[in-house]
Amino acid sequence: MNILDKIVIDKRKEVNLKKELIPIKAYEQLPYFGMKTRSLSKKLRASQTGIIAEFKRKSPSKSIINDTALVEDVAIGYENAGVCGMSILTDEIYFGGSMDDLMIARENCELPLLRKEFIIDEYQIIEAKAIGADAILLIAAILTKAEIKQFSELAKSLNLDVLLEVHNEDELHKSIMPSLDMLGVNNRNLKTFEVSLDISKQLSALIPNDFVKVSESGISSVDAIKELQPYGYKGFLIGENFMKTGNPGASATQFIKDLAGL
Ligand SMILES: O=P(O)(O)OC[C@@H](O)[C@@H](O)c1c[nH]c2ccccc12
């Protein structure tokens, strides 16, 4: 069994358990549920740099990346660096994240926040809104076309932006629909962990221009972004490259300065 299948099995167990403990109605009472969201896709469209910076403690491909950085410091650091949005892993088992991380980031910055999660149930979308997320990730590799439609339409009804992630042509063809805001190409194969920026280059022409194109994973230099921009990418999701340093906010600041040619 590949790692992605394993993650999804564990996620289904986790969500089913939680559903019994916390009814959806409880989430709808939380203050963030009724709050206005900030659009990540609009920010990316208007930006010259387009960085979405991620908070990630560990990953199945790299084990520990950073187990000392505090999410509040990183949120403030990323905001001061001028990123367009912050991505926060809320999966605990494989990525060492939590919903608390997202809520702490929400309390400490005004950035659009992307809930980075393996979403397989509408429950997690309600949860995302209730903890203060502005956008959700949907991963085509683990969803049917009907689920992508159902989940993205629910997200839109809650004013959440939707980033749909693909890794190959079949996933892309299955996914294109008007309820998505951003189309993300993951340069990392979630089943084998192989990374190649060529995936973004190959798939870009197949993504209609009405979606904001985002290139995800394995981006570790300004040159990589300059290479991807001519393919129409407006968003760049960067995790490890910032998180592996002692001060993720400071490395994002330097990165954005270099990218903007300052
Ligand atoms: O740390 P990187 O290589 O810069 O990658 C960030 C982000 O793209 C990656 O964490 C990611 C992309 N899609 C995902 C889906 C689930 C978990 C994680 C991810």
C-alpha cells in the first residue's frame, strides 16, 4: 500500500471518531464560523511574487523538518515578509500539525490561511471555516469527480477559496470545474515522494486561464520561480525551504527580496 492510501485510511478513522464526539452544529456556533474570509486567489492574482509559505513540522518524506519553531512567530514572520498567504498542515499523525496551529496563526496574523489537510468529508470543510481558515486544499488523487464538485461547492457557499491539487493529466481532466479558484500542480508525487518541477511545466498548458495556477513543492530557489513564471504560474507554495531554517520568517523575507529584485 502506498503512503497516500495509508493516510486516507487513517483520516477516515479520525474523522468518523470526531463526528461522534463533536457534532457539526458545535462548529457552526464558533465565532470564526460567521466571520468574513480573505481571498487567497485574489491576492495571488494581484501579486508580483505570489508566495504561499507553509508551516510544516515534519512530513512522511523528510521526517523532522522543524520541531522548535512556534507557529505564532512564523505567522508574524511570514506576514512581515510579504507573503500572499500561509499554508498550515493540520494533520497530526504524518505532519505533526493540528487545528490549534491554524487557530494560533489566525490570532496572530491577517494573512489568508490555507487549511492543508487530507479532506475526504464535508465535516472537515465546516471545521476549516470554524477555526478561521480562508481556503481549503482538495487533492484530486484521493477524491472522485462527484466529491470534488460537492466539496468545492460547499466551500464556496462558506466563502472559502478552493485550491485543487493535481499531479497528472488524468487528475486534471477529472477536476476542472467552475467551483474551483486555484489549480495547484504538486511537483511531488504523494505516492513515491519523487519531485520534479517538470510536472508544473508539462501540465500548465492544460489548465484554463480562469484559474490561478499554483506550483507546489520542491521549490527551493528564486531561479525555480523565474523558470515557472513564463508557464503562467502566479502562486508558489513553499514549505521545507523556509521551515528547515532556524527562522522561517527571516528566510521568507530574504527570498521575497531576492525575487522582487530588491
Ligand atoms: O515543503 P515543500 O517541498 O516546499 O512543499 C510544500 C507543499 O507543497 C507540500 O507540503 C504539499 C503539497 N501538497 C500537499 C498535500 C498534503 C500534504 C503536503 C502537501
